[in-house]
Amino acid sequence: MPSRADIVTFHDPPPPPGEQRYLPGAGPWTGARVDEPDERWAQWYDVLAERVRGALGWRVLDLQHVGSTSVPGLAAKPIIDIDLVVADAADEAAYVPALEAQGFQLRVREPWWFEHRVLRHTDPRCHLHVFGPEAPEPVKHRVFRDWLRGNADERDLYAATKREAAEAARAAGEHSMQYNARKEKVVREIYARAFAAAGLVD
């Protein structure tokens, strides 16, 4: 289990010298797009979750719909973000081939960041984030999701921030990581309030 300190800390280490997070042929998406809320997003998660559980069975320690599409009423990019926790995210042989058979493709490998992997799916569109049990990110993502679900004012603030960031990123021809950087300040402010409400910080 992750420590409280790790949950409330924003870990963002750069790739070590000579390392790349994206596999050959992969990279950040461009043309930032934020859609109006869509009731189908929850249904898409159900479809994807069934495929993941069908592929991995009891190897799924936890599976959560996270990110903006998991918050009813929140504008979002039309890509389902899912956190998958397995016993050892570094042991790709234990889960990647089975997921590939269900249409997922490994696109990101970040062993320096809690052994994070990302597999992408195209129909429905999905980013499947894989972590081990010690990683704090799945806990952090659930805290943020649940806070937005329960606080309409925070949800609206985040929606406005996302739209503004997407418009600016498109105008500048920026990719997804630059889009994320544009909304980072507000995201961290929301996280701070969510952490405090959860009793994770004083």
C-alpha cells in the first residue's frame, strides 16, 4: 500500500538519460479536444472493464474508471481513463499478451515512475494505466474523482479550466502533455482541497 506522504506528493520524474516513455510509433496526441458530457462514457467503461477482467481474471487487484469521463456532468476528452492494479506492473508477460488479445496495445513504459505502463484501446477509446499495489497514483486519482463527483462547484471550475486549456493548446499547436501543463495549477489547487477533506493533509 502507498504511504500517505506518497499519495499527497506529485511525483513527476523525467525519463532517465537515454530512456523514452513512449514506445516506437507512439507519442502524445495533438489537437486538444474537450467534449460535452456524454452518458455513453460509463457504458464504454463497462465494456472495457469486462474485457480487462475477462483477459486477466483474478490478476486484477483493482480496476477503476478515473479521469474526467468518470465524473457525471464533466466535460472531457472522449477517451476512457482506467487504472488497473496488478501484482507486478513490471512483469509485462503476466498481463500484456492477454490484454493485447482483447485489442489493447502497449504504448507507454515508465519503470522509473512506479512501474507505470499505458495500453491504448481504440474502440471504445481508452488509456489503460497499469500500476502495482505500492503506487500512489490510483489512490490519488480516486480521491480527485470522488471529490469532483461530490462538489459541483469544483467540477465546474475544472470544466472551465479544461476548455480554456484545450482552446489555447489547439491555437498553439501543442500536444497532450502541454495541454496538461496548462491546467496543472488549477488541478493541484483542487487536489489540495480534496486531500484536506479526506484528512490526508492538515
